Amino acid sequence: MTPTVAQAYQACESITRSQARNFHYGIRLLPPSKRGALCALYALSRRIDDIGDGDLPLVEKAAALAAVRASLRDIEAGTDPVLVAVADAARRYPVPLGAFDELVDGVEMDVTGRQYETFDELVGYCRCVAGSVGRLCLAIFGSRPHPQAAAYADALGIALQQTNILRDIREDLLNGRVYLPTKELADFGVRLSVDELGRLEDDDGRLAALIVAAAARARDWYADGMRLMALLDRRSTACASAMAGIYRRLLDRIARDPTSVYDRRLSLSSWEKAGMAARALMGVGR
């Protein structure tokens, strides 16, 4: 049974509340119509990401991703609540549905266990899995006409993904994934490994040095992406600033103490996230 549009949006907002641990603090700052549309885009993005991170055999993951691609080609025929909501959002906003295909491309890289020789190769991956989301968000935010608006949104997404990569080095390694470029690992003399307690090993501090250098580079991507804020309305700026601010604070903590990611998944408290959202709404740090 096909849900009503209202029911479809309610389902997407429920997914966002329960699963968007960082993004929801920004999304809830938007007016209702934009909030619902962005929740729909998040819900579909999350579905794609969950396929890659799930426990299905590789062949079934590939089939599930192919099914998502097929559903995007005929999204108006979808009866799934998430697809119904995305289709409605795409009718109301200039949603670049092709960005979801890019996201699928990136998740397929995860599924095949691809590694990245250089940082430029890693940027290509980040552009698929996160720059695409930045451009999807921009479609809902809207912006003043500017030739670089999409590029700024892309850069901001790439900055967030670089933060994720640094935060999750240990977790990814335990799951058989390495995102740090192999050339940079070699240049810093790092061989990623964990000790008997599952903690990243770094007796000589070389991994810490690599993390600090990568964090400094990620800050440059944030600086480029934050140029987008001047092109957005107040509520959209608050949303984007809150989301970016949470990740930038994580990056700052990682840069100050790289060893903080060696034995756990670093995160901000709910109070910290809520405080950043409140300050973003008031225009602090704009």
C-alpha cells in the first residue's frame, strides 16, 4: 500500500531522528518544508550507506545497490515511504537525483574494499560519498546565484568525510578498511595495526604526526566549504553551520590529541551538539 506523502515524510523524519546522530541537530533548525525534504534525502542516503556497512554477502550488497539505482530511474513509481518522500522533494526542489548515483558509486568502493594510493584518489571517493550529500543539501537550502555554490557544498561535504576518516581509523581497520592514502602511510612510515586490546599501535608517534597533518589539510577544505554560508538564508546557514561546526570541533579535538582515536570512536556529547546548534541559530560563528 502506497503511503500518503505526509506519511512518507513522517517515516523519513523518524529515521533521521533515530539515526542522524550529528546531522539531526542541524536539520531541525530548518523550517518545516525544508526540514521534511532534507530528512527524505537523508533517509535515502542512509539506506544506501547502510547497505555498504551491513552484513549481507558481497553479491547481495551489489544487488541491493543496483536495486537502488533502478528505483532512482523510476522514482515516481516508488511505493516505499522513503522513495515517495524523495520523489515529492524532487518535485518541489531542484534535487540532483544523480548525486544519489554518485553516493552508490562511493559505497560500491567500500563494498569492494578499494584502497587509495594518493590523496587525490581519496578526494574522488569523498566526493562520491559526501560531496554528493553536500550538493543534495544545497538543493534544499537554496542559495543566492553564484558560480561556485555547488563547489562550496561539495568541499564542505569532503571536509566532513575527511573528519570521519580520521575519527574512524581504528574502527575501519578492524572492519578491514583503510582509507588513509597508502602513499602518505609510506611517507610517514606508518603501518596500521592494533594491539591485543584492539588499540591502534603507534610507539614512535608517526601515526599521530600523519593525523595532525591530515587534520590541517581538512581545515583548508572546511575554509573553502564555509564560503557557502554567505550564500544561504539565515535558517539554512544555521543548519549547515551546526552540522559543520560539530565535525570541525571533532577535528580540532583529534588534531590536539591524535591518540584520542586510538581506542574509541570519538564523539561530542548531546549537550555540546545542542549548544552548537543553538549558537548556529543565533548566528554565532557565521
